[in-house]
Amino acid sequence: MKKLYTNYITSFQGLSREVWWLALITLINRAGTMVIPFLSLYLTESLNISISNVGWVMTCYGLGSVVGSWLGGKLTDLFGYYKVMFLSIVTTGMLFFWLQTLDTFQSFCWGIFIIMIVADTFRPAMFVALNAYSKPENRTRSLTLIRLAINLGFFVAPPVGGLIIVAIGYTGLFWVDGITCILAGLLLLKVLNPKRVTELDVIKVENPESVYKDKAFWIFFVAMFIFGFVFLQYFSTMPIYYRRVYEMTEFEIGLLLGFSGLVIFLLEMPLIQWLTATKKSNIYYVFIGLILTALSFVVLNITSWIGILVIGILLMTVGEMIAFPFSNAFAAQRAKKGNQGEYMALYSISFSFAHIFGHNSGMQMVDKFGFETTWNAMTILAFIGVVILYILMRVLKKEKKLTNKL
């Protein structure tokens, strides 16, 4: 037990001070986004918006994320990651104050679209900052630490948000979200000011290659969209499956989803440290992660034993733990040949597109064809993504041979 504890602590060593500050800022920011888990309830119960129209609100959410990610990449390349992160996080806080004043379907669609544009300019800038503050050999572990902060933030947000709703209503939720965003921005201003910190790995490319001409990266983009599309079912259709097929209570569903967060918190950093030491390629690990995610849907149709749900979510969680850090590491490494903001924006956009189409498509399939057919379809789609990643590995191998010849 002592050895396991020592190995766990060791897996966090060697990361820069700036990465730890960035993780804390991310934790404060994500813990503050309490509106998001309760958004559908707020729209249906407080604003009396129909469930079908809530779907369109979520589409606007995804569209805003796409625009924000693209814009964030452009602004990061023009003005630098620090200014973009600060303005994004503080302005998002102010917009949360404004969002609570919107009380119609049309106005809320525009409101959530605008707030997501501003909020998601933060993501490409944060990825570039992470690259700048990390030594190359620590980059994947640094990203894993940020993911731990995000998961911990999402773990804290729902119960605290629920308490705020019970105590003072949904209005309090918007105020707390806005204030925590602004506090995170002020902390960023204090501890990550470029005049006071050291950038460890910043590369300025004289003649950057455009990401839009990078064939390998576009293959990667399609694979990440597929991964995101399949993965997001665990946040939309899967809870309904637990409820309707296995008649689980909200508390039991929360425990099962919380189990995923606990596994990530305890095991992701040591797992990534161990995998990084094996010296396989980043895409190889994304390949393995997507296979495990596909298998998490396969097992659901094998048996009706309730324990299979734990096996399914465990397979998905391990797949997620492997695929996300190494896919980000690949994107960051690839970005060194061009404009880093542009590359990291396109990486973020692949998941934003998955948000636009994944939730709604999964819901429609379940409604028309049932859960078993939907899980089979997700399995097939995931394995199409696996094939695309295999093609990408072949393309990268040819690139490497050509580069070695030159």
C-alpha cells in the first residue's frame, strides 16, 4: 500500500509551478460552472421551454463552442495565450450575470451561443499555455493534471449547485458562476502574469504551415470527432438507459457516474506516467483508448446482468484516460510546425462538433430504434474511428520515412 501511495505521489513530481497554478485556475473555473449540469431543468421548469426546444438550445451551445474554439485559436496566435485566457474567463463571468435576465426561448438561444463563444476562446489558449509551461517530456502528464482539475471541478459542481438551488434558487447559481469565473481570472492575473513566469517550451515558427493543409491532422480530426460523438453518449443517452432499462434511481446513477470520476482521480496520472515510459507513439495509445471505448458498448448487449454496467463504464473510463491525454499530446507536438493556436483550436473544434451532433443523434436513435440498436451503431462507429486511426498511423510512418530521407 505504501508503495502504491509513493508511486502515486511520484507521478505528480517534476511538473512546473505554472502548470499547478493553471490546474488550480481550471479547478476554480470548472467548479464554478454550476449552471451547466442544471441547464435543462432550469429551461424546462423556470422558463417553461419545451424539451424539444431545449435540444435547440444545446445545439446553440455546441455552435457557440465551435465558433469560440476557432476564434480562440486565431486570437491566441495574434495576441498570445495570456491575454486571451484572462479576457475570456473574466468576460464569461460577467456574461453569466446577464444570462439570468433572459427569459424567452429565442433570447436564451442567442445568450448561450454568445457565452459559449466567449467561454471557449479559453480552451485553445489554455492548451498553448500548457505547452509553454511544460517541458516536452512532461507535457502529457501536465495535460493529465489539468484533466484531474476539470474532473474534480465537475465532481464538486453538481452537489454544490443543488444546494444553492434549494437555498436561494437558480438566480444564485448564475451569480456564483459569474463570481467564481472572475475570481479565477484575478488569480490568473496574479500568478501567471508573463512578466513573472518562465516559459519552458515556446517555439516561434518563421514560416508556419497551415493546419488546413495538414492531411494527417485532418485524418486525426475526423477520428477525434468520432471518439467525441461516441464518448458523449455517456452524458446523454446512457443515464436514460440506466433509468429505463435497469430502473436505477438518480442517486444510483450518480454513484455509477461518480465511480468513473473516482477512477480517473486515483489512476489516470500513474497510468499516463507508466504508458509514457513505454515509448509508444501518441496515436497508438489513442487507438487503444478508442478500442476500449467501443468495447464499453459491446458488453452492454451481451447480458442483462446489472454488474455489466460497472464493467462498461470502467472500460469507457480507461479508454477516456488513455485517449484524451495522448490525443492532446499529438496535437501539441504537431502544432510545432505551424501556428499553435490554430492547431489547438481545430483539436477543440472536433469535440465541439461532437457536442452539436452526438447528443441529439443518440437521443433520436434511442427514440426510434431502441437502446440495443443504438449501442450496436455506436460500436460500429467507434471501430470506424479505430480504422481511421490505423490509417493515420500508416500515414505518419510514411511521413517519418520521407523526413529521414531528407
